[in-house]
Amino acid sequence: MTITITAFERSPDGGRGLARDMRVRWALEEVGQSYEVRLVSFKAMKEPAHLALQPFGQIPTYEENDLALFESGAIVFHIADCHEGLFPNDANARARAITWMFAAVSTMEPPINERAVARLLERGESWCEQRLPIVEERIRKRLSELSGRLGDAEWLDGNFSAGDLLMVSVLLRLKGSELLNEYPNLSAYVARGEARPAYRRAFDAQLAVFAASSAN
């Protein structure tokens, strides 16, 4: 069985581990599965060969024998479903881990991404100064709710799970910001995720690609 994922040939995140192939790399490292990476350019992402795997022209994709998947959350779910290590054995705990996966990508991530778009692509618009605080207030509300639920716990529901993997991945987009720093327990939660050996291996692998592309 050979697993192949796609990643940016030249990642726009500056090697910070924010590109979504990082989530898939991390999941594969957590469950001890080897994988290959096919790097794609922005041009290639819009060509038929890649669109046949990812109809929206994004990364990552996941190929395993005759199975092809897209969307990082769905890929992480598949990995967790097929290998030990990211889902609890107890059926109810497994269902809760899946709930946290959906919460990460459906509840927490949209306003965080909206902030990134506003800061990076809409900064020059006349209405950006009025819009950005509104977006950040929506993020702050979600962070407050998540912080209250996490409390002093190490992970969201007992042991580390795929729910934590996706939640930490989402929150990393706020790393170093005043928004995240307002919630010390969430900052510590993110730091625990980053300290996991599987995360470090995935991060180093992704960073190596960025370093190599920058050297060319």
C-alpha cells in the first residue's frame, strides 16, 4: 500500500506549517504510516490531472491504491478510521472525537480564515478597517466558548484524538496573535499539540520543502 499526498511546490505560508497538507502529514505520523508527497505548482493545481483529484483546485489530495480523497478534514477522518491512534476504542468517545473534528473545521475555522483573508487580501479596501474588528469579535466569541469548555484539561475529551489534531491545526493560524494570547489555556493547548513528536516530524518535513523551494 502506497499513500501519496499532494502539497504546494512553493507554499505561501512561509514554512509555518499552516498549509493544509500539514494536517494530513501529522495524522499519518501519529498513526505510523509512511507516505509519499507529490509537489504541485499553482499552475498545475488548475490543470485537468489535479482537478480530477481535487475539483476545486486545492491541496491536499490523498491517494491510496484506487482511493482518491480531497478535503483535509475528510482525509484525516479516513486515516483515523483505518488506523489505530487517533480515535478512541469506546464508541461514544469516538463519536465525540468526530464531533470535535467537525467543530474545528465547521465552527472554529471559518471566522479565522475570514480574518486571514481580510488581513492579507482586503487590507487596501476602504471598508477593511470597519470589517476586521467585527470578524475578530466573532473569533473572540468562539475562542471564549472553546476556552470555557477546555478548562484545565489537557485535551478536548480525554486522550489526544483526531479532534484535537484538527482543532490545534485551526488554532495555529492565530498563533502569536493577541486573540489567542487572551486565552492562556488555549495557547498552552496549541503548544502541547506542537510538542507532540508526530507533529514535529510532520512540520520538519513540510518545512524542508519550503526551504528547498526558497533556495532555488
